Amino acid sequence: MNLLQTILDHHEDEEILKADGFDQAVIGIGQAFGDNSRLIYSVKKCLEILVGQGMNYEDAVEHFEFNVSGAYVGERTPIWCYDDYEV
């Protein structure tokens, strides 16, 4: 069973909003001060998915920022974790 399905099964009584096409980029679920539970996605993995679909990296970033992370779809809008930092 993958992480997304495990999360959905654990939160079966809640309405969890998914970002279409990015199931493999889910890294967890979050909640802040009583807010609704929201899926957390790895931006790095989202970009890898878009590049794997044939976009070059720059086009993937532009598409992601404009069409994915830039789209507010209500109080259950996913959380985007910018996780591509090197230490």
C-alpha cells in the first residue's frame, strides 16, 4: 500500500483534497491549529513527475508554480513543501 492510500484510509471520515497526477509526491498530511487536514506534497517530487512527463525543468517549474501551487482551491488546498535544499 502506498503512503497516499494509507493516509486516506486513516482519515476516511475527512474530505481530503488531492492534486491530480501527483500521488507519488505525497509526503504526509498536516494540520494547523484546528484547520482541516491537508495533504503535503514534495515540490521536488512534483517537478520530477512533470519532467518525467516530457517537460524540461524550467517549463516544469513554470507549470507547477502557475497551474498547481498557484491554484487556491479552498480551505483544503494542499500544502507544498519546498524540499530541494542542499545543506
